[in-house]
Amino acid sequence: MSPALNRRAFLHATSAAAGGLMVGFHVPGLAQAQATPELNAWVQVLPDETTVIRIARSEMGQGTLTGLAQLVAEELECDWSKVRTEYPTPGQNLARNRAWGSMSTGGSRGIRESHEYVRKGGALARALLIQAAANRWNVSVVECSTAAGWVVHGSKKFSYGQLAAEAAQLAAPADIALKPAKDWSLAGRPMKRLDTRAKLDGSQVYGMDLKLPGMLNAAIKDCPVFGGRLKSFDAAAIEGRPGVKKVVKVGDSAVAVVADTWWRARTALEALPVVWDEGPNAGLSSADVAATLKAGLDAADAAVGSSQGDVAAALAGAAKRVEAVYGAPHQNHATMEVMNATARWTPERCEVWTPTQNGDAALAATAEAAGLPPSACEVYKLHLGGGFGRRGAVHDWVRQAVAIARELPGTPVKLIWSREEDMTHGRYHPVTQCKLTAGLDAAGKLTALHMRISGQSILASLFPQSIKDGKDPVVFQGLNAGGTEGALGYAVPNLLIDHAMRNPPVPPGFWRGVNLNQNAVYLECFIDEVAHAAGRDPLELRRELLAGSPRHLAVLNAVAAKAGWGKPRAKGRHLGLAQIMGFGSYVAACAEVSVDGMGELKIHRIVAATDPGHAVNPQQIAAQVEGSFVYGLSAALFGEITIKGGRVEQQNFDTYPVMKMADMPAVEAIVMPSGGFWGGVGEPTIAVAAPAVLNAVFAATGKRIRELPLRKHSLA
């Protein structure tokens, strides 16, 4: 660490970023270091010809591990059948002057923000291997070629394993050219994922599976009311129970029980007499939150996201006005693997094993909770049983695990949250409402649009230093005037999109797709309303408004054509469209639904198109698109966190349901990379799930559903 970067600065820098256990039962942090020298931070070739590719980003089911390995292997030209991967640790990253760059995996940035430097890692390693072979043969490097883990010169060849030790001693070239995408032979292909086998045969160890010698287990209970505190507890009432080792106060608001097994810790915790100070939010309800947001829809002050023309004048002079108010609720991440971490603390060193989307932020949280400098701490990343943003910016469970471990120096303690704890102490998708007003001229053309968003700011809660002049730029995802991240494709001559910030005491967080999700609902459902009011076909109107945005238009046309928009269809079947740009990619969806006489909704089919610029593994992208509709439809149909008495009412999946296999429609993914840019794929299509279905529901029933989730409304 640079002397100029003190511990406080390190904690601030790493916590502000929003992300190896690959083979068998290997436990990171307990293995012996390998003697074989590395070619660079990304590549190590072992004498047995195994190529080890180090992956700094986190794997949580999205396939980033395989995609990044493909990019490295493409430039390295190694034998793909002999590739394995491992995670470098954030401690190693710190000690080596951040050799692996960002360890954050969120915002669909895993590949799109690291593709260049990981490809260079592979290309530089290949150059060293070629140089080592050329030195042996006493020939020029330009006379040598590589293929599948061999350096070749005429009839002579050396394997990478034979050359690696020598190559590791050479100086890397100052710069090297990367292959253009048109020359890829491994990247760009639908390769099988590297982590599938271990998941299928049960050898993959997740955080909840981890076992260390002498390990104890902890269960925790935090004050159920947001902002409340722990007043008192009676440890003596449970200390004599079998297996119980210690009862620990954790911070100002929680208590934990440590025992020899987690179940004993949990049952003892449930029996522990606890008194809470519920604090100022004990009377808070969802109705209170909704009323606060509603007031913001007409408030005088708001931060402007996009503006052009004179909206007020255009609306005043419009031949016809259309107005609607939409709303999106709080939602929980509901990862299948609940929050967990194993910590071992001594006065000299603290180690943590945990599934995390951001190794750097996890290390910062560890150091802060341990009371030690980051250089005296380490975090060993494990595969995640779901992340969705919950395991990215906030590492409250890591801090808790370390705080508990400090009470038992030298003993590893594994903290596992109960499902109820996970449901009631999340970082929830922000709650918002949106008032939309459109102006049409006499010919039915859209001349003005005002979108007023009222609701929570994630940055105000997590990173207030990022709020400038009262504006949270994340609120406007998908609605930006331009740029490469989430540009509004529609051309509207008079446009105003603003935000009245209203922050209830329910902690928000980055939830897969973040604000793009509700913004797509607001925008795309309202565009349908405008089309209906103007007597226009929804596809025709969108094509007109997107005439100057060819990539937006291309994905829209692709789904409309494949879904058969405008063509005869089975009786009772109806279509709905949606499109948006987010996380650097262009996406669209067309949903086909039916609603029977009892109001029962059936989603039969969804066609979804994605243009991510470059497609490293089309098979993985298609799988991500399919999975995103599971998540997006779960939210649209069922997902709602409600507050009563200052606490979350939903405790488990019986009151917070998700899509079941029987309910899932067929998802037809169109992967259509147009080249020239790098977009994300893990999150964008979530955003078009809800509006496509809601627009199809309107086509089927004539009913506009403007407040999610859909299950709250009758379609009969």
C-alpha cells in the first residue's frame, strides 16, 4: 500500500465500488502456494500443461467466470480442455498494487469493463511463451506460431508447460496488439461453462457449506424495526442449552448466539429473551411511504435528468393530453443462499471466507470490523448462491461475522442468517412513483413528454458523496439524453424528466437491474397509452419515435417479427411490446398472453432480443436472458415488500413468492451483437419483462395495470 493511501482512504475507496473455489473441496486460504512461476497476474501454466486463469470478478451463476476465461484463452491460444480458474484475493490485489484491477461484479460490468486488460494478460503471456521458444531455437519470434497450447516453428514444437518456467523470467513486451473480434476462434462461441460439473456432482462448496477445523456456528437476530436498537437480553436463560458457547451483542441493534451447530444456535436464539428499543420508525407503514411519494409528484423542486424544448408550453398548447401515475414497490433480493460469512480473528490477523460480489469492499468491511489495517486482513471469495446486487455495495453480514469472531479469538465462526433475517434486513429495491404527462398534436404525434419520478435514491443512502446538486444519476437509468450506458431512444421535441427525492427509512440497495426496471415500466407502458389515445399501433408509434435510434429500433423490429406482430394468432392470445437501453446494451421483448373469463393470466411466450455489441459466449447470453425473465416476471407478478409497524411483513417465500416452473413461459432469446461496443447482459432484459407483459394484458383485457405487482389486481 502506498504510504499516501491510509486505512481510512482505502476503506472509503473500496467501499464505494459496487464483486478460488473451483475444483473439488479445495478451501481458499488453506492451500499451499504453487511453486510454478506465473507468466503474469492472469496466467499460470503448470508443468502438467494445466493453464490456470485467474478471475478477479465474482461468479454467481451469470457465467462471467467462463466468459472472462474465454477472452484470456483466446489471446493465449491455450488448450481449452486444460483450463481451470481460480480467484485471486483482494489482499493479494492490494499487495500487488491492484494488479487485477476492480474486483467488483455488478451493473453487468464483469466482462464489459475488464475485457481489454484480461485479453492483454492472455496476449502478453503468449508473447512470452513464443519468446522462450524462439530463444531455444535461436530464431525470430515472427517465425513462430501458436495453437492449442503449443509453440510451433516448422516441424519443431514445444508445449506451453515445457516453456513456462523460462517464459516467466522474461520481460514482457511494452505493448501488444489484440485480435479483432472477426478473428476470434474461442471467444464468440457457445462454450460449455467451466463451473457446471462441480455444481452437478456436488463438489462445489458454497459459503454455507464451508467447514474449517474447530469451527463454531452463529445465528443472529437484528432489531426488526428499521432504525431500532437492542435494549437488553437475558443470556443466562439459554447459556445452559446443549452446544451453546456464547451469547454476543453485535453492534447497537443485534444479538447472536454461537454454538457447535447452526441449528442449536438458531433454536437457542429463538428462545433468548430480548427487549428492543423500536425507535422513531415503529409506526411506519407502506401507506405512509406511498403518501410521501405521492406528494413528490407535484412538488415544486426536482432534480432534472433530461430536458429539451419547452414542455410546459407544449403541453399547454397540445391538442390532446394523456396523463397517468405508475408505481413500483420495495422488493427483496431473495437470493437462494442467504447472507453468510466465516471469520477467524486474532489480534494480529483476520481472515474471512464469504460469497461476495466485491472482494475489495468485503476486505474493507473486514478491516473496519476487525480493527486492523487491510494489510493484516484477507478475504477468500467463494461462489455465490445468488447475488443480484445484495452482496455488492453493502457487507453488513461480513461486519457481523467479524464482530462475533472477535469474541472468540483464533476460532473460526460461521455466521448464517436465517431466511427470516434475510427477508427482513435486506437492502431493498427502491420504492418510486412516476407521473407521466404527454401532449399530442392534431395529427396524433407526440410533441411533449414530462416524467416526474418521486422516490428513493440509492446513492443518497449508500454513497451520498455521489449526489451532486440534489441529483442521483442512477435514478434516470434508461432515460438519459445520450451516452453509452442507458440512452433514451425516443425522439420527443419537448421533454422533461425529473426526480423529487423522497427517502423513507427503509434501506435501499442495488437490486438486479436497479432503476432501469421501473423506468422501463413507466416509459414503455405509457408509450402504449399514448399510442392507444392517438389511435396508433404501438409498434408503429415506437418505430416513428425511434427512427433516429437504429440500435433501439433493430431489437424492437427483431422481436416484433419473430413474435408475429400484426399477424393472425390463436383466439384469446394477445401481444405486448417493450424496448429500452440499459447497462450498455439494447434490449426488447414481446410477450404473448391470454386472460380467461375468471381473470387468470397465462404468459405463453416471450421473445427477447439483446444487442450487447460483442457476444463472448452466445449460449451464456441466451441463458442469462432466460434467467432474467424468471427474476423479472417474479418481480412483476408477485414481488412486493410491505411495511407495517416499522418492520417488513414478508418473512419467507410463502409470503414473497417467485415464479414456479409451471408458470414460466417459453423464452426465445435473440442474440444479435452488432459490434463496436461492449454492453452488459445480466440485467438489461429484466427491465422489459414487466412492461411487455403489462402491455399484453391491456391488449387482452383493456385494463391498465399501473402499480406493481400484478397479483394485487383483478383481471376479470
